[in-house]
Amino acid sequence: MFNQILTDITLDGFACRLYAGNPAAPVFLLGSGAGENEYEAITELPMGFSLFVYGAEDWDYAFSPWEADVTGRHFAGCGTETLNFLTKTAMPFIKEKLPGAKDFFPVGYSLAGLFSLWAAYESDAFAGAASCSGSLWYPGWNEYVSARQIKASGSRIYLSLGGKEKNSPDPVMSTIEDKTKLQAKRLQQDKHVVSSVLEMNSGGHFANPPGRLAKAVKWLIG
């Protein structure tokens, strides 16, 4: 378990918390809803990594890669701002606190999971990513990834999904299992990805997000 929080501050509008492990260990960048406690199960894992949690006040603003409207829900498409926050503010801050840190993994659940995977396609600053029950139903996602590879060579990518998520009554979101399996196949064919997995979990979208995130971190450090 972690026994030290290096800091608990606001950076560029994100509520941030840094759990310190070994200074040279991998760092997981967990995108979260402000005030959410998805990180608690991760902090119960044996140390051997560090965890940086950043909470967004507006989930649909911060974690959407481009603008879209889905069944009355508007996504502002401001993921680039969040990516810039990670690479230009958060990571330099972490390196100042943990000078040996070099491997960074964005991790997220639902829309933040989509963002984490998108970040790995957009920037070579990361050693991989985890998308847990990621919103891969997002409009335009298949077209986006079909023309791209993960940026950083040697990346490790973790995907997970609940077995009942495809049962959503929303016609867009009900495509999630097919699109996640297609994403998994693309990662297996990506020459920049050295290891990837799709782990299926029991239950629907809201079944144990903290536990699913903890499983992702455990796999990535394994």
C-alpha cells in the first residue's frame, strides 16, 4: 500500500493527487471525475509504481477527443487541452518530485479510458495506456484509429470491458463490444505495440470501476 501523498493541489484547473512509490518506478496518470474515488483500489496494490490522479470538473469537456453529439449529450472535444496538461504541466511536475520517473501510462475508465487510449495515439510521451470500459463507441473513433498507429515504439496497451455492456438500450453505446474487439485486433497488428490484452469482466458498465482499474495497473506493471 502507499503510505505517502507527496501533494494534493490544483494544477491548471485539475484537482491533483500524487501517490509516491519508488522514484524510478512507472507512473500511472489516472483521469477521474472530480471527487471520484476510482483510485482507491489501485492504492491497495503492492507498491512498485507511482500514481497521479487528476480530476476534471467537466468530464465530457476534458476527456472527449473531438466534438460530438450522442443522443442529446454534447461532447466539447477538448481532449487536446487535457493532453497538453499531462505532457506540459503534470509530467514536468511529477519529474520534479520524482526525478527518476520515466515511464508514464495514462489510465482511465469510460470516457477517460477513451481519452487515455487516444493520448497514446497522439503522443510518444507515454509507454502505453489502459482503457477500462473505454467509450470506443465514440463517433468517428474507428475512422480515426484505422489510419494511425500508437505513437511510442514498445508500448503496452490494456483494454477491458464488461460482458453486459453491449446490452445498453442506446443504439450507439450498444456497439461497444464489437468496437472494443476490433480495437484489440488493431493493437495486435500495430508494430509499435509489444504487448496488448483485452480482458472481459462480468457485469455492465458500472460494475466495479475501481477494481477494473486496479487490474489494469497490475497488468501493466506485470
